[in-house]
Amino acid sequence: MASLAGTAGASADEGIKLVTNQARVLRLARPADTVVVGNPEIADAVVQDARTVVLTGKGFGVTNIVIIDADGSAIVDDQIVVGRDDTKTTRVYRRADVQMLSCTPFCEKAYQGSGAVN
């Protein structure tokens, strides 16, 4: 069992929800030995200590995370869904060109990372 710090957590049906270019802390019920992310281009996991993993959304999509203890038992075996935070973004369409703006509170061109899709 694991919990996302600072949130009510995600239900088993929803998986772990991340926002691109943002990190969340995952607290583990017992010490981890191995951490594997299915597709590291979608999400990244950094081990802070044996019971704390920091997840970062890197690209849009769905992947999974498996965290195993020293006995080989799964602590976490869950889906990760990475999306964008649309609450403070605006897209401007000019024919085939799309520009994404981050409006917090003034609108500026949003960083989308290398190879990002609008």
C-alpha cells in the first residue's frame, strides 16, 4: 500500500494521476528494494529513501510503476496517467499553428519540453 503525500490519494481504478512537469511524493507502507517505471519517457521515479519515491510527469500518456520489497513482494503495482493541467492554460489556433499559453495570471508561452505535443 502506498499513499500520495498532500492528496487524498487515487483510487485503484484511477491509478496515479500526474501532471506534466510536476512532481508528487509517493509514501510507501514498507521499504522498497526495486522501483521500475514501464515507460520513463512518460513518468520518472526518483527514490528519496526506502519509503519515499518522487514521481514526475514527463510526457502525456499512460504507463505503470512496480515497486518491490526485499522479499520480492509488490508494494505498488499501479498505472500512472500523465496529463496536462488545463485549468491555467489557453491554446491559440492560427490555421495549422497551435500555441499553448500558461496564464498564471498573465499569459506567456508555456514550456512543453522536447518532443511535446500540444
